[in-house]
Amino acid sequence: MRSIDHQELKQKVDHHEAFRLVMALSEWQYQTKHIPGSLYFATIQDALTELHKEDEIVVYCSDRTCVASAAFGKLLEYQGYVHVLHFAGGLAEWEQAGYPLEGQDVRA
């Protein structure tokens, strides 16, 4: 699984590239703060049903110390998904770069 940084992800978002951005944290964390356009799945089965094996999928979680997104990305690859990217910096790196966020704890 290839890693990408916040600049590469921002470029994908800005150019409206066709990819699925998945936050690999809890629903509460997703509701609190997430990268715009992110998806959240309550269960692995929900993700496997909704995501297609030919989709480009970017997974992320809170920061570089969080292992949830790497584990989720590896699970997707194990299930036959071939275009999985890992945004290891997660929410912390995105927010530190000054990029927009959505959620209940985001100031308008």
C-alpha cells in the first residue's frame, strides 16, 4: 500500500479526482471532525459492500501514530482491492496544513 502526503491528497480533492476517501475511525470521531468528502462505515462489511475493487481508495485516521487506517487498508488489499492509498498523517496533518474540515467541532 502506497502512502501519500497531505499535498497529494489536497491535489486529488482540488482536481475532483475520482476516488473514495475513507476515515477509519469511530462514528463519533467522524461526526466530530473529518476531511470534506470523507466516507465512514460502521462495519467492515458495510465498507466491502459499498466500495468497489476497482475504486481508488484513500484511507486515513487521526495521525501518524494511529494504526486504524493502515490496518483497514491492508484488509482491503487482502480482500482484492488494488488501488489503496494510505494518508498516514491523517486529520492532524490535514488540519496543521490549514486545509478545510467538516464536523460538529469545526468552527465555521
